[in-house]
Amino acid sequence: MSNSESFIDEVTDELRRDRLFGLMRRYGWIPVLVIVVLVGGAAWLEWQRATARAEAEARGDAVLAALEADEGAARLEALGGLEASGAFSAVIDLLEAAEKQSAEDPQGAAETLLAITDNATLPQAWRDLAALKAAMLGSEALDAERRADLLEGLAGGATPLAQLAREQQVYLMIEAGDREGALKAAEALVAESGLSRGLQERVLQVIVALGGKPEEG
């Protein structure tokens, strides 16, 4: 290799190094930023999880503190003073309804439960549970037609809640004096698969009380 060629190669290598250093000075902050973002994002997610966990624990502690009051009126007042939104508000309302029912205020309990049922911003599962509990309050809280409407909207399907709704429909038929319809509905219900043991035993007792003969097995 001639001296001129060697000199050209050295100059070319030097230019490449200068260009590389120039690019590093110009764009070297990008990988650093990527690393910072990744590390910061992971820290942010962990902080969010920790914050959500702490908030959930604080809400749980507040509910337990409210329920530790000796008197029902005090428990209701404490529950009503809790700040709640979303699904947590449904939990508080369900607890308030239970306290009103215990205080022999079925109409007040029904009002609270129906407010949950009619709240379209809540998850459907909470609304369905509130509707079932409202229907179970009986004639002192809601008339038969209103309870029948609530149960009709719940009784479709094979979920445990739907089966409980069909059980309540049997009781509603008995209340209306339709013993034959109640017996048929009870026999159909007890033949379903997936019934809990408690529900199955209750329905069998109803069948016997109505003069039916439950199948052994």
C-alpha cells in the first residue's frame, strides 16, 4: 500500500470517528431518555398499585369502623358519612339497606336498594344483586307487581342469582294463592343442575309443603 493510500485510509477513519462522535453528541440523549422513561414508567405503575392498595385498605378500615358502632342508628350515620363512588358506593348502600332492614324499616331498605338498581353507572352485577334483595324484602316493602317485575328481569339464565330469583318467584306464586303454579315452578327448579345444596333443600321443602312428591336421589 502506498503512503498516499495509507493517508487516505487514516483520514477516512478519522472522519468516521468524528461523524460517530457527532451523532452521539446530537442523538445520544435518546437512549438515555428511553431508559429514564422505562424506569420511570415502572416506578409509576408500582406507585399506582401501592396507592390503590392503600386506598382500598383505608376504605375497608372505614367500613369496619362504621360497623363497629353499637347502635343501628349510629352505624347508619357512620356509613352515610363515608365518601364513596363507583362500585364502592354500591357496597355502602347495600350495607345501609341491611341496617334499615334490621331496624324494621323495609320501605327505607327498598328505597336504598332500588336506587342501586336504577343507577346505570354501576356494574350490572351490583344492580342485579340489589334488585334481588329488594324483591326479597316482601310485601311490607314492595307490592307484588313491583317484586314480580324485578324478579322477571333476573330469572333468565342459569346463574346462581337467576336460580335464586326463580326461587323467589315460587314464593310469590304462593303468596298470590297459585299453589299449582308454585308447585310446577318448584319442581322445574329443583330439577335444574348446579343448584346449591341450601337452595335445593329449600325448594324440596316447598314441594312437600305444597303436596308434591320430590324425587329421591
